[in-house]
Amino acid sequence: MKVFRTISGKVNGSDVEKITFKNDNGQILEVTNFGATIHSWKLDIGKGQYKDILLGKDRIDEYLLEHPNFGCIVGRYANRIKNGEFTLNGKLYQVSKNLNGHHLHGGFDGFGKKIWKIEHLENNDSEGILELSYVSYDGEEGFPGTLKVNLTITFNQKNELTILHHAYSDKDTICNLTNHCYFNLGSSASILNHSLQIKAFQCTETNAELIPTGHFLNVEGSPFDFIKKRKVDWSDFPVHPMIQYGKGYDVNYVLEKRNNYQSEAAAKLFDEDNLILLEVFTSKPGLQLYTGNWLNGIAGKGQKTYNDYNGICLEPQYFPDSPNNAHFPSSVLKEGEPYFHYLKYKVSQKIKRKTNN
């Protein structure tokens, strides 16, 4: 495994670094410590050409502009909190309302906009390892407790990207961390021709503002049914209010329990043109499926313009608005207790490489 460390820009006068991993299969992964962002994941397609399966920006200064959390760690709380408020230990907390009167993905200045400290970097024959840290102080975006977060990001010769999330707080708080990569495995701009399978028989129902109602929906036979592999497309189903609310898929799945979450995938995404398979492994109980419904012509890499449905997110997490739904898995992190999230993406590549013949 080859590992390179370079300065890629500055944010508020501080250097931002890019860590590049290259394995023996010709896959190249780039990570920056701004937002702990997975910047690119390139697959060797022959003749010196690479396919980047991640949406994002070209330069660090472009990540400072408004963008839909391309590739970064989102927190302190991923997804939505209704009205930006929750009660913990009998006390009402008001956190940032950064989307239509609700809280989303950590607020106005969440973890994806912070410079993370590089604690350690090493490589050996089988893998490269990057350790990052960030301290979120008591009251940041309204959350209680000083939260110390450590990430261990590993890329190996098996084409596996593993992100271990560890955190501790000096007060009871809520915590929900995940990665927000936008994937596109295909040759076309749209991801609606990708095939998807999710190990879930239920999803959480939402209202018109994409806030959970507290009810669970059985997905079988509905547009949300990915029990068996099928296209990421809802056009063959009757119109569903939740599809209309989100202008596509923006839904949390209730994952079935797996005997070993490190070896049993929660979701599989497949592109039949390029024969690329993405598998998602997680220790968390939920998985948010988002089909890039609001990319709205944002500028992306290589002078590309990203339009709606040009990228797909598979975000393992606690359920949205779990602090306000006592029957959801709890996202409360008690003082001094460890927070842990195991997240792994694995890419299997059977792409036909270009040759000179």
C-alpha cells in the first residue's frame, strides 16, 4: 500500500492536508482533514485512465462554498431533529435550525466544515491507516457536553474503506455520526439505472417535511422495497406521498439484524454497465437512502454540473429524530460512555479495462 501526504489548501489560515492511498489493484482513495472528507475514490480502467465513483469538488476552497455535504463526516447529529429541539434528562435543548425550521446534519457549521487534527498516519503491505480527531465543545450548535471524536480511516488491498467512529462526552448528550459520500458507479450521469438491495423490511414513515411520524412502514410491494435487488427507480410504482415529499428517495430503513455486521452487508449497490459492486457494512440500526434529489445544478469535479439524481447516498445512522421518539433506538450518549460506529464500504471491480488493442 502506498500512502502520500500533501498540502492541498488553506482554511482560515490553517493548512488542509490530503492523504492519498493507492493499493495494488490500482484503486486510489483521497481523504482530506477538512470535514474528514472522502474526496475521491478512483478505479483503474486502463490506459492510464481512472473512474472516480464519488461526487465532490476539485479544490479545498470550493468545499468552503455551500454544498450538500459531499463526502464528509456529518455530526454531531446526522439527519433531522424536529424543530431543532429535544429533551434530555428533563431539560429542553434548542439546537440549530438550519433547514426549514428543523435541524439537519449538525447545523450551520457542523463537523463537515471543521479542520480535523491528523493524529497518526501509517501504512504497511496490507493497508493504510489515518487517525483524525475533533473536539466539539459544550454548546456548539446548541448540543450539551464537550464531545471528543476520533476517526480511524483504513483503506486496504481488498478495496475496503473502513471508518471507525469513536467518541466520548463529559455530559449526557446525543450523538449520531456518519459519512455522507455521494456515489455514482456508472457511465451515465444518472444513478437511477443502478441496482440496489437493502437488508430491511421496514422504513420510518415521514411527513411532508421529511420528519418521522413515529410510525413504521412495511416496504414489501411498495416503491421502498429493495428486499430483492432492483433498479433505483420509483416510476413503475403508484405515486407515494413520501416520494413526492422528497422528490425521490430520502428515507430511513430499519435494518434487519445481522449475525456479523462486519461481514454481512446492510446494502449493495450495483452498476451493470461497468460491473462495479458497492457493499455497505454498519453497526448502526438505520440506513438513509438519498438519491441526490436536490443537487440542483451544483458545480462539481472537472467542470461538471451535478443535477438531481446524479449521486446516491447510503448513510448508516441512528434513525432521524430519534431523540423525540422513545421507541426508536436511542442516540443518547451518556457521560463517559463510549460511542462507536463501524462503517465499511467495499468496492468489487469487474470493469473491462481499456487497452491499446
